[in-house]
Amino acid sequence: MSPLTYWVGGMANAMLYGRQIECTERETNIFNPPSGQTCGEYMAPFLTQAPGVLQNPEATSDCSYCGLRVADQFLASVNIRWSDRWMDFGLMWVYIGFNVMATIWLYWYVLLLLLVYILIANHDTGSSVYAKHLASLLQD
């Protein structure tokens, strides 16, 4: 997985946890209950197991059902959970720390290779104090 996934997950958790969802008209499911029943009576068995909210339980036609109640329900559908927030935060720092250390190591490694190349190319270890010190390090 990309480290960006952990960053997005952590940010989404921090900003959306526990927020109530208000469905737009386009996101709302509209249907009619059987005659003689209100929307609430018709949907009561379904609502005990469903995650959403019935927006007009007293209506006898055009029942409005929103499939989500809180943002956590949507986040869970894309595998972002509140319980993972500190893991996401920690993994981002591990990624950043690894990249900083790898960059520093690579810098010094390339610098050392460059200095060795200069020493070998010049065949002159006596030209400077730095070259003598580097030559002594390489002999050990």
C-alpha cells in the first residue's frame, strides 16, 4: 500500500469521525409503503438492522430513506476505521523517518565513493590533509 493511503486515512478519520450525514435529494431513496401503513411502520423491521435513517417516518407516501447515518459508515466501506488512526499516524512517521535516514545514508555513501574516485584518479594521496585522512581510513 502507498503511504498516501495511511495519510488520507488518518486525515479522513480526524475530520469525519462521528459526523452526521445529511443526504441530498439525489442520495435519498424514495418509495411508497403499502396502503394503510406509515413509512415508519413499514420500515420498522428493516431499520432495526439497517445503518441508515428514515427521514419521514410519519408519511404515508414518498418515504425518504438515507442509507447512511454517520460518516464512519462510509469510511468503514473504504476500510478506514477510527481504531486505526494511531497506526496510520505512526506508519506515516516511520515512512518519513526511513526516507530521511535513507537520504542521509545515500548522500554520505555517494560522497565517499566520489572521494575514493578522486583519490584513485589522482594517484596523489599527499596533496591534502583530507586526502591523507581518507587514505588512512581506507587502509584500516
